[in-house]
Amino acid sequence: MVVLGRISAPFGVKGWLKIQPYTETVEGLARYPAWWLGNGSEWREAAVLQARPQGKSLVAKLQGCDDRAAAQSYKNLQVAVQRSQLPAVKKGQYYWVDLIGLEVVNLKDERLGVVKELLATGANDVLRVQGERERLIPFIPQVVREVRLDSAVIRVDWGLDY
């Protein structure tokens, strides 16, 4: 499962849900006809009847969720899709979920740490790397020289003292 959002609250009184999407665009999550809902260890499939953007959130109506009380029971569940449902990425593009947990080393083979999360800053994405200390490393071609998913390593042009 790849988590693409979180149900934040009921929306209205007819069982609609408000979702905080983790996708690049708010509409990104709406294109999937079924979602997997859960807490990370247990998942259940839910058919999406309708979904539409609502500001920076997404609102959705799921099959079997017909009133506000039912919608309340979905609050804080993660929204995921199966990995096989995701579109293929082009060369040099990566899903953030694939980068989390990779080891980061610099061009001198010095270990900087492990990617804990990525941040969207507007100008460019940033790797939050945790090693002996936390580092924020811009995910730009001038800095990120190589991503090797097969060996779980990101090679960067970044000094230990940065």
C-alpha cells in the first residue's frame, strides 16, 4: 500500500468525508475508483462513489458511508492505493515513498544519514536526512547526483559540514 492521504473529518451530514491529500495535486487521489483505508497495519477496501476538490482538500463519498456518524468513524484513517495502481514514473522521477529510508552519502563516500521525509517548499523539494544530526538537502540536480533504488542509496554533492 502507498499512503496518498488522510481522512481529516466528516463533511456535511450525508456521509461525505474531508481528505487531506498527499498527492502533487488535490485531484490526484480522486482518479482512483477504490481506496484502501486503514491505520498502517490493517486495510479495508472502499469504493469511491464521488470525489471532488474543496479548497486544498478533497471531499469524497464512499459506498456504505451514508451519514455523519458513519463518516465520523473514518476520521484519521489513512487513504492508500495498491502500488500496482500507481502510474509508472519517467527516468529521473521518483515517488517520495521510494526515497524515504534510503541512505544518503556524499561524493567522498561519507555517510550523511537516512531520508526521513521530503518537504515541498515551493521552489524545490527538500530531503530531511537524519544522521548524527539532521540535514535539509535540496532535491535538485546540482546536489542530488544519483539515486539508486536498487542499492537504496542517494549520492549527493554535499559536505559533512553543511
